[in-house]
Amino acid sequence: MAYWLIKSEPDVYGIEDMRRENVGIWDGVRNYQARNYLKAMKKGDRAFFYHSNAKPPGVIGLVEVVEENIADPTQFDPESDYFDPKSTPENPRWHTVKVRFVEALPEIVALERLREHFQPEELGVVKRGTRLSVLPVEEAIAQRLLKLGGFEHS
DNA sequence: GCCAACGTTGGC
DNA sequence: GCCAACGTTGGC
């Protein structure tokens, strides 16, 4: 089982939306490096849910991958902001996963606090200028983060 | 609102 | 294939 970190803006889709829907396709990622990480995700993997563009930004919850390697349906939808005319169902360009809500923290682990505990090499999200919305988290780092956040369902 | 740090696009 | 211009992300 691997750990990841996925970013979302709470104004667009936050941890409470995730809790309400329980299960959802992580759609709308249109960056190749992030896509490659999404493709590498396996069922049972866990991902830290990160609120970006928030006050404060930080880790707010945990989700679990319940289905891997899904073609992002929004790429075929002309009405969607994420429509990609160059993508076809026969040869989809954007793959993602389905995730399930696991846990929301009562208190966010703010970016400032993350910086106190992790080096940029340890946790990519604390590095300035990291815009990637999907990042791998090493096992040992994940364990430290689980402890720091006080996660119960690790 | 600013702007650094990217990623993408398109002319050549 | 290069790279300038442009667009986006996201912290501050």
C-alpha cells in the first residue's frame, strides 16, 4: 500500500464535499506528471487530502483508492471545463482513480506546521513553487504525517 | 492583489 | 527543436 497527497481547493471541492459524497472520481487533473501518479495509484492506496488556496492551506483528511485506472469522464464531455477534444474513449488521455472518504481531521495540519516537521525533499508540498496536484508520499514520511495529524484510521 | 514558479503553446 | 510569450497555480 502506497501513500499519496492530493490537492483540492475547498471552495471548489473540499473534504466536507468528499465526506458528503463518500465516493467520487478524482476528475479534472490536466497535468501529465500528476496524471502519471494517478495512473500509478492502486486500490487500497491512501491519499492525504490537502486544501490548497485555503486559509490556511494544509492537510485536512484521508481518502482511500477504491478503483484504479479510470478514464476521467470529464475529458469526453464538451460541456465540461475539463473537456479535451483530442481525447477519445478508444484512446483516453487522462486517467484517474475513484476514492472513498476515510477521515476528516478536526483541525487542519497547516502548511506552516508541515514545514516545521518536514524537509522539502521529504514532503514535496512544503517546497515553494510545487504546483503539482498529486504527489507521492514515502511510507516513513506518511507514518510521521499520520501521527502528526492525529489520524485515527491509519 | 501580487508574483514566483512553473507548464503549455505556437512561431520560426 | 528552441524559446518567448502567455496562462495557471497557489502561497503570501
